[in-house]
Amino acid sequence: MKKTLKIIGLILGLIILALFVIPILFEDEIEAKLKKSINQNLTAKVDWQSLDLSLISHFPKASLDLQELEIINQVEFKDDTLIKSGSISLELGVWQLLTSDEIIIDAVEVNQAHINIKVNEDGKANYNIAKVEANDETSTDTNTKNSKPLQLALNSYSISNSSIVYEDTSSKMRFSLSDFNHNGEGNLVASTTNLNTHTDAKISFRFDGVDYLSNNSIQLDALLKIDLDKMKFSFLENEALINQLPLNFDGYVQLFDEYQDINISFSTPNADFKNFMGLIPEAYAGNLEGIETQGEFQLKGEIKGQVTETKIPTINITGKSNNARLKYSDLPQPISHIDIDLAVINETGIVEDTYVNISPFSFNIADDQFSGSLKISDLTKQMMIDLAANGTLNLANLKQAYPIETDLPMQGILTSNLKGKFSLVEVQNKNYEHVNLNGNLGLSNFTYQDEALPKEIKISDAKVKFNTNTASLTSFEMQAGESNLKATGSLSNLMGFALNEETLKGSLNATSTYFSVSDFMAATETENANKQPSGETSTDNDVASTPETAQLQLPKFLDLTLKFNANKVNYTNFNFKNMSGRLQIKDAAVEISDASTDVFGGSLNLDGLFDTKTAQPNFDFKLGFNLVDITESFEAIDLLKSLAPITKALTGNMNFDLNFDGKLTQNFDLVKQSLDGNLKATIVKAGVAPEQSKLLSGLNSNFSGIKLDELNLKDITALLSFTNGQIKTKPFSFNIDDIKVNAQGSHGFDNQLDYQLNLNLPAEYLGDDVSNQLSQLAGKSNENFKVDVPVNISGSHTNPVFNIDTKQAINSLKNQIINQQKENIKDKISDKVGNLLGNNKSDSTSTKTEEKVKEVLGGLFGKKKKKN
């Protein structure tokens, strides 16, 4: 007996030892066989980090664990990962590992798998990785029968903590399952079996950019009866919860060689109206937790018939509700008297005969009633759409009853009486003349306020009439702050704009009694912290000092012509009257033409282009000012302060043309270094206040005899050009009483000066004694005797530096005297010069004359005698 027990113990010990030793001895051989089997059948690259074989964990079955499995595409989707799994566990027979050429898998467990399925624009899928044999069907069948290296004989399977993503770029569809858990049990080898499954996951579905499901929880418990001999799959006990919509369904699907036979019916387990809310995508339904509902909504359907290459089963899906009510828990108003009649029907089995019909769909919010209908037919070809919307909605009530994602106050009355009928194919082919859209849309007493807008917008009345592909704005009245606007006109290509992102075209006429731009454009900084005092110019080379405003980006989808007429318009420092003109808005730019207005006591004509396609908008303007007040113009136009700062000291009227282009910041400030243009200014009438300009007061202090109040600027024309931050003034002349002044030079936007003046002074400005002596030297009357005095001006506008070229003035005067002396009789010249200069000889005339001139002019500048 003891010997028998020892033998049994020895055998058991050997068996246990074998269970540990065999995996070690044969693990490499099994791994090689498995890799060979996979690589013979797939075009993708399959690899794993490690393979573990155990004969104990699932005894009497063997357990094969693959860690960090990856399947990577090699052909159409090269280097894309199709599957990546944390672990895959296979259950299979022990002895077949050692004796059989084939591996039969009894169970599969997949954990932490990520499956990424893609379909590209050409309709090719990344999961088509099975190798296609070149042999014909007979040889393929023979090969399959003779060699079956890998077979499935599953009794159970499970997938846990996994995710699946299906993305079809050709149809703009993305479907995903996250936190995916699924298991099934049943004898899948038997010809007839029951498969018991459970599934739970979070499902997301996006189509054409709209999220219809977003991490919605789904659960499915399904008992399937599988008859492999008849290829019939029957739903026995099935419960599902999809997008908060509970469903029970039963029926079967049976596969035949030439067709499939389908007979499936489903219905909601109860008639609660909340079932309807489960049909609405979360993006539109809002948070349904705590929602209160009354009334019924019953959804049921039947899909029955054969699926062939030319036919589908008949479809009869209906959803009905009568006098239902719902209320969101966090909103005060209910939505009541909800009537819905929904149907998806196909009575013939022909795909083109399928249609969707929603009629009626109506509801009340407080005293407002709204109804609509929608029918979609010919789904696979023309996709015919027939719709209608009628009723009245108070927007304030709507916001209190339905979750609208805005905290902003909103009120107004929306009225609708619209009908439309069109083919989606016609729209896609841009045959918009075949689109039938008719009716009216109205908005009254509408108010809207946004933190991005400085003033509340009030639309007292707006009416739009639709006719085919055109909308006529029959009336529009708006007010914001003190501004008001009325408009009429038309818009075309509505369907192309709404459905195909095409250009919206139109023509509008707008009028206003008062329009302030500041009522529509919020300031991000009301004033620059370092804003210059009135009349001073900024020394910033790059940006003009103006209040910062919100960035304006004109839409690229607009092709709009706007004719405008306004009694008064205010924009920053400008107050315009009787403004009119034409705007062409197209491709994110606006072209201004034939614009005119009264401003600064005169008038302005304007043409130009403003382009917002770049981060720094470009502009090109032509401005013509006529008989404008100089002081008002200087105070309002910052650029004028930089181009011609001398105008600060002038009063009167002038005409000037300003043609320039450049860039603006996002806040509409001039980028001064980018400016390129010219200015032509003509003084019509002007007075001078020298104390208003450091430059003029500096001339007064250096030339005390000059009377700047007698400066004659009438009909003076100055030409300026500017580029790269430098302003050049072309030579021009003017008179200060009987003094002729020639001026030219340049200055920069940094206010640095480089100007040259030449003052042509009559001799009488030198005083009686000096002028008489010069007259004796020259031998002619001092009435015709003049002195050229060059003056260089540097420094800045606020601190000019005057450099009077005395040497050049002396040389000029000396040469005048000498030339005059040469024209007189030599003896008379000798006598007069001898009397005046002490009887020096003629050969020293030039030198002595220069010395005498220096003596005469020595006290001229800064200490000049008054004119007699």
C-alpha cells in the first residue's frame, strides 16, 4: 500500500514538475509557431514585448499571455497603429501545444486595448490587413483544409478597460467607445448555442463637425440564440440604454447565400416623455438630470424584410407625443403643449422610397406658440427637403425655458412664417435657382448687450422677406447709445452661404441722423497712460497716440455694397456732418468711394481702401480737405501735428490734399514708420500767433526787427512727401512784410529738424547810419540794396536751434558792393572810397570793403535797429 502511494505521489510530482518545466522547454517553440502563423496571414507588422506560457493558472487548459501587443500597418496606412493592447490572454489545450501543428484557442481575454480604425478619403480601411492569396478559390480552399495553424473554438471572450475609435474622413464621421467593457459566454463551436453578452461603455459620435453623442453612457444586455446550421441569429432577451433612451428589442437576422432576412422590432419600455429627450443630441438637449416631464412619448419600430443588392427591409418607426410638458430644473419657465408626430417609413423595400416625416412639431412657452414640420425624402439620390416654421417666440421667455449658453440679457419678439422645398443635390451642385424658400422673418423690440460692446443694441423693427435664394430687408431700425441706423436692401446666395460656406452677396442702403463709432466699438484702454497734452505731438516713431480699440476683422465671406447717408457722424476726434458715400466690403477689405462730408468748417472728399486680411491692417487713402479751419484740423488730426507742426500757430482756412498708405495696429493706431505719401497744403487765409510755436518765437528772438504778425501766407502752397519716418518739404517762398523768405528741409516723426531758410533783407532794415554807409560804398540808393541771410534750423519742434550763417551773409554783401564799385567810374570810386575808408589804394579795395562790412554788420543780428 505504501509502495502504491509512493508511486502515485511520484507520478503526481512528475506531473506537477512537468507543468512547470514544459512551459520553460517549449515556450520559445510556441512563440515562434504563433508568430509564424500570424505573419503568414497578415500584411501588418505584429509584435509583442513578451510571451508567457502557464499550464497551472487555467489548468487543465494552458494559458498564453502576450504583453504589450502592437499591430502596425505597413501598406496603405504605413506606421499607423491599428491595435495596441496592454495584455491578451489566450486559453488553449495543453497537448495540442506539443503534438499538433495547429493551435486551437478556447477563450480570449483582452485588457487595456486601444483599437484605432481609419477609413481614408478613397474609402480604404486600415483593418484590411489579411493577405490576399494569388491562387484561385480551389487552391485556396485546399490550402485552408490542409493547413490550419490557428483556429478559434471559443467558449468565452472578454474585452475590458479598452477603447475603440472609428474615423471615416470621406464621410466626416467619427465614432468612439471609451471605458469599453464587453464579455460573452457560449459554446461558439456548437452549431446551436445561446450567447449571453454584456456591454457597457461611453459612446461619442460626431458627424460633419456636430457632436451628436459626447461620452454618453450605454448599456446593453443581450441574449442571442445562434444557429450556425441555418445561419440565424435571434434576439431573445435584450435591454439597451442608448443616449438616455431605454429600448427593448427582439427578432432575428438570418443569412442566406443571396440575401439576408431581417425581422427586428423595438420599443421603449415605458411611455415617459423623457424618452423623447433621449433622442436629442446632448449638444442641443442640455443637461437632462433633474428634468421634470409630463405626458407620453412612445417610440416603436419594425424593420422587416430581405436585404439584397437592390432592396432593403421595410421600415416603420414612429414616435408620438400629445400635450406633453417639460421643465429644466434650473430654469423657471416650462415648455408646454408639446405635440410630436415622428415617422421613418419605407413601405416598398426600395431605398429611394425611404422618408422621414415630422409633422406636426409644436410647443408653447408662456403665451407664445410655435409650430413646424420637416419631411426628408429620396434619401440616397436627390435628398428632398420640405420644411415649414410658423409662430412667435419671446426670446426672454425662450431663455428662461431652454438652456441657451449665454449669461447675457436678451429680449425681443421673433416671428416666423417660412416654407422651403429643395433638393440637397441641387444645393451641392450650386443650382440655387431651384431652391424654393419663401416667407417672412421678423424681429421686434430686440435688445442685446455684450461685455464686448460698450452700449446696449436695440432693434425696434427688422423684417426680412425670403424669395428663392434672395432675402429682402424691407425694414431695419436700430439704436445703440445715442446712435441710430435705418437700412433696407437685399442679400443673395443665402443657401450657398448657409450650406456651402460660399460668399454672401448683397446691397444695402443705410441712413442715420447720428452715428457714433464709439457706441459700437469698446475701448480696451480709454486713454493712453502717457497721452500727450493738447497740441503736443508724440515722439513715438512707431505708433500714433490714440485710444486703443477692439480689433476689427472684416469677414471674408461678405461681398456687400453699402450706400450710406448720415446727418452727423462721430469718430474719435472727428465730428462729421452730411456724410454720404459708398462702401464695397469684399474679401476682408472695404473700399470707400465717392465719400464726402462737412468737417472742420469746410468739406472733405474721401476715397480709399482698408484691408484687414493681415494682423496689421493695410490702408490706402486719398483725402481732400476744402476751406477747413486750420485750428480745428490741427487739434483733430494727429498726423497733421507730425507732418506740419507749424500749423499750430496759424489761424484761418486752408485746402489740403493728403494721399498716403501704410499699416495700422490691431487697435487702429498708425504705424508711422510704415507711412508713405504726400501732402499738398494751400493757405486760403491765415493769421499767425508766434507764441504758439517754439519755431516762430525763436525766429522772433533771433531777428528782433521782423514783424511775424505781418507774415503773408495767403495763397502759399507747401508740398511735403514722407516715407520711412522722414518728412521732406520742397522749396517754397513767402513774405514777411517786404522780407522774402525761401524755405526747404526735412524733419522726422521723432520731431528732429533739418531746415534751411534764406531771408532777403532790404538795406533799410539795417538802420539809417549803416544803410547810408552801405549806399555810399555801393554808390547807389539803399532802396535797391538787399542782404541774403542764411539760417539753419536744427533741434526739435519744442526746442529749435538757430544757426545764422554770418560769414556767408558778409561775403554776399561784400560781393554786391565790389560788383557795384566796378560798374562806376574808377576815379569817382577812388574818391568816394578814399573819403570813406581813409584814402586806401584801389588794390586793397576788396579787403578793406570786407572789413568795413563786418564793422557795419557787427551788431545786426539780435540787436538790429528799427526800420525808419
